[in-house]
Amino acid sequence: MKQRIFSGWTFGRALYSVLGGIIIVQSIMEHEWMGLLLGGYFAAMGVFAFGCAAGNCFGAGIVPQTKVGTKADIRDIEFEEIKTK
């Protein structure tokens, strides 16, 4: 957990953390307690690197799989000519 918090900081993570902190402070000053949830969520995304702050907006760590070692050579491709009338 320490490694996740202290490494891999990007501009997006820092931005989420700072904006979450600003929302928390503003919510406390205005006595808008529901804003604490919103600010806490954004701050946690930045600090703990989950969600969009970690670059995983499209899925949690989904990495497209590629086939290794199946390079098709151009000479191996066969074409069939189709004649039209």
C-alpha cells in the first residue's frame, strides 16, 4: 500500500488530490457535509491511485493481449482474384 501511495504520481493524480482537498475544505467552511463525500472520493482517487486518477477510466488494469511470435510475413498471404462481368 505504501508503494502505491508514494510512487507513480502523475499530473492527473496530483490534480485529483488537490481538487479533492479544496472541495473538502470548502465543504467544511460552508457546512455542506455532503460535499465531504464528494471531496473525499476525489482526494482518495488521487492518493490511492484508483479510478481515472490512475489512468484506468476504461477498466481496472485491462491490458489488451497480443499474440507473441505469430508474425505474418507478407509473402505468406495468398490473394484470390475475383472477376466481375
